[in-house]
Amino acid sequence: MIRKSKRLDTVLRVRKIHEDLAGQYLALANKGVVLAIKEKDNRVAHYNSLSFNHPEQSQEEFLRERQTLQIAADSIGYSQKALLQAQAVQEQRRTYYVQARKNVKIIEKLKERRVEDEQRVQELELVKTIDDISSTRWIGARDNSYSEELQ
């Protein structure tokens, strides 16, 4: 039983390491989402700060302003895609962390059961030993009383 407990302890240590790594990956993914939100908000604010309504302007100026607005709008679209990707990674890391946590809980419960089983086995062995001692004393006492009756 001791060998199995040592193996279980080793597996539990490894699973806890996996859980810690999964937690760290989740924290990094959460940070990535926060950064992606900030970047998107900055790009939207920049787009909203652009204003080019000049009544009289050349065609060249008009096309330049239009291109600037288009680039800013594309930038917002790109940042939105980056945010969606960061959220997908975050969800994947969250699922991985939850699974790692479940694995640790399962092994901890298994270890608790193993300890309880070992205690039961030890208690049964103790009861058997006490029964054997009692039986031996009773047989010895009976043999002694029987010997005394014969004399």
C-alpha cells in the first residue's frame, strides 16, 4: 500500500503543477483580453477624434481625409478581431484550468480514500491480532483448568 501511496503522491504533485501552469496561462490570457480591449478603445477614440468637414477643399485633400478615415476604421476592425481572438484564447485557457482543477480534486479524493482504506486495513489487522491473543489466552486458560481437573 505504501508504494501505491507514493505513486499517488507523485501523480498529485504533477497534477498540481499542471494546475498551477494552467492558472498562469489563464492569467496571461486574461491580461491579453484586457490589453486588447484597451487597444480597441484607443483606436475608437482616435477615430472619433478625427474630424475633416471642411466645406471648401480640394479633391486631393478630400481623398486624403477619406483614406485616413478608412485606415482608422480598418484599424478598429483589426483590433476587434484581435479582441475576439484573445477572448477565444481566454476561454480555451479557462477550460484547461477547470479541467486541471478537476483532475487535482479527483486525485485528492482518491488519496483520501486510499488513506481511509489503509486505516481500515490496519484496524482490521489490529482486531485480528487482539482476537488471536484473546483466543490464545482462552485456550491456554482452558487447557490449564483442564490440566488441573485431571490432577
